[in-house]
Amino acid sequence: MKTGLYLGTIMLCVLMLISCSKEMSTEEGGVNSKCDYAPYTQGSTFTYLNVSTGGDSTQYTLTVNGDTTINGNVYRKLGDSTAFMCSNCTDGVYTQIASILSFDGYTASDLRLTYLKDFLPAGSTWSDTITVSAGGISTRALLQYTIVQKGSNKVVNGHDYTDVIGIQIDASATTASATLPVGTVAVNYYARGIGLIESDQAQDTTRLVNFNIK
């Protein structure tokens, strides 16, 4: 499904709606990173094919269409006629905004997720702590990101991408008495100069088909 892309679009069995307030601006990466893993220049397009384990497939094209400001931070808008995501990169730290997230019975709202840190070596980890609810009960959840590969090649739909970073995302929920693992949400792959090229999830896989960077 298309929305699975948007968190690293990032999530297994994700239902996500993107919330952005429109205020045009521009922002580039910081001095320590060129933010090459999100080359979202105005008018660039990225076509993806999502294939479920049941064999269903959907192809769609996302287009970069301006910027927006959320809580003082500038995000680039990337989407199509039905939905869009908000992405920001500063000094090699890449973030996205989600308003509603659902995973394995848990739901959360108003999320700012750090999906990539391109300057860290393989094996590095970081996390986002969010508040989720299940059955009317709120609890804290942890999304842990691990760089499982760095600087390698990966072939996607016959194209050999170089300098690829692979990010594994694992989720857990914290209750009053214990921390309960939820499982691996996704493994996402980002190529330098391109962005997201593949997202592997339990129920489907999304792969980049073609792109046109302006």
C-alpha cells in the first residue's frame, strides 16, 4: 500500500495521514551533510511499485511540490493527488511528519519521526519515543532505528544503486510493568542522490521504478 512508503516511509500495515500547514520557504542541509539521501528538489518525481504478499500491486508517482512550515521547521512536500508527506533534512538528520499512525492495534497522532541519520556508521542506533493508544488505554512506545548497512550497493528493479544505507525499524510498547516488543516494522533502503529505493515490510514491499530529479 502507498502509505507504507511515507514513513520511510516506514511502517508495516501503516495507516498514515500527513498533516502540514502551508507556508512557502526553502531550506538546504547543514554544513556537515548535503542531505543527499532526500534530493527533493522542486518538480522532481519518484515512481514506486508496491506489491503485497498476496500479489496485489499498485504503482504511483510522487512529485515534489513546494515547502511548508510546521512548528518553525521547514519541510519539503512530496506526494500525488491523494496524499503527501512532509520531509526535512538538517545536518544529515532526516525527519518526517505524520498526523495518524496505526501499527498492530496501536494508534498514535502528531508524530515527528527521525527516519535517517546519514553521518552515522553501520550498527548505530537511535530512537523516537511516542505516545500510543490501544483499546482506549494510552502508553508510551519506542521506535528504534538501526543502520544495518552503509555504503553498499543494492539492485532494485534492475538498477544498481550505490552508496546505500539500510535502516531497520523495530517497535516496542511500554506498560506500567514491562516493555513489550511489537516486532520489526520495516527495513528501508536509501541511495545517495536518490532517496528511498525500497521498503520491505511483512505484508508488502515497495520499490522505486523510476525517478526524475530536477
